[in-house]
Amino acid sequence: MTSDEIAELIGDKPYRGKQIFRWIHGRQAESFDAMTDLPKTIREKLKLSHTIGSYALKLRSVQSADQTTKYLFQMDNNTIIESVYMSYRFGGSVCASTQAGCRLGCAFCASGKSGLERNLAPSEICGQVYAIQREKPRVGHVVLMGSGEPLDNYESTVRFIKLISDENGQRMSRRSITVSTCGLTPRIINLADEMLPVTLAVSLHAPDDAARERLMPVARVFPMRELLRACEYYADKTGRQVTYEYTMIKGVNDSLSQAKELAARLKGTLSHVNLIRLNELEDLDWNASSEETIRRFADTLNGCGVKTTVRRALGGGISAACGQLRNHHNNTYSR
Ligand code: SAH
């Protein structure tokens, strides 16, 4: 709940709502009794009628050599999800999940292999960040790139952004939050209209509809032309450049002619391409493009005036990299 909603709930002045919000999101109080500057009558009333949102319960974590830590969290109703902490020069970043499982079924991604279990509540998305913050220094960024499709759980995603950036809570800069989507075009337009200047990352993975449809079923519903138009609308409305994610798959989407085609489509737009080397999954026939191919693909795009970088791969050894978060669990964790 926002502080205004809390004030309304208890039928009190706005500042009371802020006070309670500060306890929950700023100081992460786990009980109403901890809110010592709140009149006892209010505390008692709240105790009878409400609980403090479900914090993610850490079950296990495992750390890789590159300081990436993968967490296994238990949510309400025994739902289990994964989140990842990554350490960068500019500070720590949490990769949070927005759904348990996913129903978009991209061919190269493990998260959708067993379909969607359920949407996560805003408190459960915040909970992942708060639980990790308790043990890691300086979490300044959140990327909604864990399991699930943030824009398929739109209400929770927007509410999460508002809660985590609230001046009475964590005050995370909205510019430090990335929403990654497989391309739900109407939702991109909705998000632009919210005027939350978060970073929008769009999973493109191909320069044309035919190649894209092979990889992502969603491409059959939302063709690229409309998708790119929605992204331009987002950039216009928020002034933020859009990131296009492009997973490099050997012989599928990594030829130089495909690089040129992509460049032709993106040239002149407020954008940036981020190439991701395919993280190979056991049950998949596809292979990652070579480093050399990725470098040449990036050079071609840059040469055509489309800003392109290659994403540093983190968390590979612990199955915590892009596309490796699943809805069922192996034994890579230690307590
Ligand atoms: N549903 C959102 C966020 C999830 S994943 C989305 O589709 O954007 C974050 C990124 O990892 C996406 O760009 C996704 O396409 C990419 N990804 C998924 N599986 C991958 C794999 N096996 N190797 C590399 N990247 C992958």
C-alpha cells in the first residue's frame, strides 16, 4: 500500500500513513509493535486487522566466483522463486522476478518451460530486494529480468516501482530500475503514459518478424513494426533511450546481414543495443555465437551508427545467468 492508502485505511491524517510507510519500507519493521512512535491504539487496531506484507523468506543462496549470488526465496502459498545479486563497479544490482514461471514461452529461456504458476504481489517483488539488501552492500539498481514477464503482471510491476522509489521508503531512483519485456506492445504504451522514467529494455532477438517468431511466440501477436513504434513513443514520452536486448544464437540471428537489417530498423531512434551471448540450456539444440561473431555483429551495428554494447555474462557457473532461472530447483544451492 502507498502511504495515502495506509492513511485512508486507518482513517487518519496523511502524515500517519507516511510514518507507517517509513517503518515498513524504510526501516523494514517486521511487526506493528516495532513502530514505537505510533500511538498504541493504532498499533493494536492494525495488529487485529492487518499483517505486514509477505517478505521473501530466504531458503538458500549460492555465490559464484564473480561475486554473483543466486537466491532461492519462498513466498506465500509455498511459491518458490529465484533472484540474483550482481556486483558492479557502480554498486550492487538485484535481478528480481515478477512472476513464478512465465507464460510467454520464448524458445531459448528456461523460465517459461513449465508455464506460469502465478503473478507475484508488489510486496513479494519488494521483498526480494529487501531480503538481499539485508546482506549485501549498496543495492542501487533493480532489473526486472528474473523469471516472468513484468508487463504481463502490469499492476504489480507499476506498484512495485512506486513503492521502491517512494521518498519515505528506499528512495531508489526510477532511472535505476529496468523493466525488461518480451514486447507486449499495448503495455509499453501504458507504461509510457505512467510517466515513470524507468529504463525500458525490450527483448528483440531478431531483425525481422519471421526470425523473431521462430524464437518468441509473442512475436506472432505483436509484430515488430508496431513494437518499435511503441518503443519510440516510450522514448518520446519519457526522454529515455530504449535498450534492445539481442541474444546471440549461432546460425539463427547472428549473421552480418542481420546486423545490417537491425541497424536499418533502429537507426535514428533513441536506442541502444545490448548483445547477450546465449546461455546454453541442457535441453536446447541451439548454441551460443562465438565471441568473434558477437564482436563483429557489434562492430557492424556501431559502424551503422547504432550504439551497441555486449552484456558481461555473470552467474554462469551457478545457473543464475539470463534465461537460466527456473521454476523448479536443482541442488546448486548450499545453506
Ligand atoms: N520477460 C522479460 C524479462 C526476462 S529475461 C523479457 O523477455 O525481457 C531477461 C533477458 O534474458 C531477456 O532479454 C531474455 O530474452 C534473455 N534470455 C532468456 N533466455 C536466455 C538465454 N538462454 N540466454 C541469454 N539470454 C536469455
